[in-house]
Amino acid sequence: MKQKLAILLIACVTIVKSATAQDKLDNPGNYMNAIGAAMAQMNKVYMSYISAVAHNKRAKKIEKLRQQTVDAITNSKYAVIDLPIYKGDNDLRKSSIDYIGMTYKVFNEDYAHIVNMEDIAEQSVDAMQAYLLLQEKTNETLKAAYTKMSDAQKAFAAKYNVKMVDTKDDLSQKMDKANKVNHYHNQLYLTIFKCNWQTAKLMDALGKKKINDVEQSKSGLLKYAAEGFAVLDTTKGFEGDTALLAACRKVLVMYKSVGNDEVNKLSDYLLKNEEFAKTKKNYDAKAVKTKEDTDTYNNAIDQLNTAGNVYNKASVKMLTDMNNALTGWGNAENNFMKSYMP
């Protein structure tokens, strides 16, 4: 008998709480607050993820945070679904559920695809362009979904005479800022990536001593550097800050110097090496060697050694200049993201 009484008392308490909660949700302002509260943690966590991706550059390193974001989105979905329809009007509730659904798709599918694309993106210029574009489009999709839901909130408020005191939309502003920061950074980063990628081709050709490939890579490097300068000439500082722009320019100046100067010295050594190989082959093939033959052979050795010394100095200078310029760019990137990414 005591056990039955306890169950009855618990049931009564639950009914009273539910009725009280329902009374509060009959107020349109409270109803809007309830929906906002249901999505607050989700919005906070996914904004943290977008910021973390920007700061860490590689989404794989923060994959755990993406999974936490997906979980937070799922919890928000159930929290909104549990809310009743407001006096037969389901517009705000439905728009919120639709927004959460789109957010879930973005983080569960689109960002998962971005993570999978990271390694592939490094393999070609086209792949990197597609990767960066997907990032920007994904963030734009999030912003569009949020804007649609925000419009539904305003319409609901207008319909039921709810005064929205705080007109400042913090999340919307953060999303706008994040998109602008990413776009500005990406357009500069892409100019550097193109040169880096072409330089890797150049180094591979030098290692294999393929002179034609070296010349093709040099032409490609100078082409990408020129394209990069064209981008910089039409780009202003971000909110007046030109630090990232200046760091990018230093990298492009360095690569232009590599293409116009260092590569020529490296190529000259490869040519001298080929010429020496022919001279040595001819010299070794002669059973009787004249003084002229020996002088020609010794002169070829001297030319090769001279070109070798120039090659070594050019290699050291090129690698030192690349390291300095790219380190400067990396530091500028970090400072830029710390300063402007929400």
C-alpha cells in the first residue's frame, strides 16, 4: 500500500510540473526563449569547431571535437522536438528543427568529407582549390540555414507582438566574421600553395637530373608567382591589417627569385654534368690520349667543379630563403587567426 502511494505522489508532482511548464510556454516570449535555449549549446560547440579548424588548419587533429559537435546537435534536435507546437502554430518550431537538421548534415556528412579530403588536397592545385572551396561553401550553407531560422524567429515575434530587445545576433556576426576570415586567408594561402606545389615538382626534377622537367617546373613556378602578385595587387589589408598580405608577398618574392636566379644555377650544373659525362666517355674511349685530349678533359673537370660549387651555394641559399619566408608566413597566419577568428 505504501509503495502504491509513493508512485501516486510522484505522478502528481510530475503532472503539476508539466502543467506549470506548459503555462510558461503559452507565453510567446518564453516559447522563443525555450527554443533558443534548446539550441544554445549546439551553436556554441559548432562555432568552437569552426574556429578550431581555422586555428589548427587540419580538421583531422580535432576530429573528436567534430563528433562532440554532432552529439550536441542531436541533443538539441530532441530538445526542440520535445517542445509543444505553439497554439497550433508550428512555423518557428519546424524552422528550428529544419535548421538543426541542416546543421547535422553539415557536421555529420560535409565536414566528414572535408576531413577525408585533407590528404588528397595536398596532391594537386585543383584538389586544393576544391578543398578550400568546399570549406567555404559548407560554412555558407550553415550561415544560410541559420539566417532562414533567424527570419522565422523575427516573423514569430512580429506575429505575436514579442519585442526582441537584443537585436544584436552574436552567432550570426561570428559566422559572418569566420567566413570573411577564412575567405581572405584562403585566397592568399592558395597563391603560396601553388608555388609550394610547383617547387616540390622542381625539387623532384632536380633530384632525378631531368633538365627538361626542371625548366618546365621553373616556368610553372614563375607563372604561379606572377598570378599570386596579381591577386595581391587587388587585395587590401584585412580590416586595415596588412601583416598577412606582407608575409604572402615576401613568399612570392622569394619564389620569383628562386625561379629567376637559383634554378638557373642549379640547371647549369646539370648541363655541365651532362657535358662532362660525354667528354669523359670520349676521353676514356681513346686508347692514345693527346695533350689536347687531356687538356680538354681537365678543363671539363674544372668547369664541373666550378658549377658544383655554385650549385651548392645556390641550394643553400634557396633552402634558407624558403625556410625564412615560409616560417614568416606561418607566424603571420597564426597571428592573423588569433586576432580575427571568433
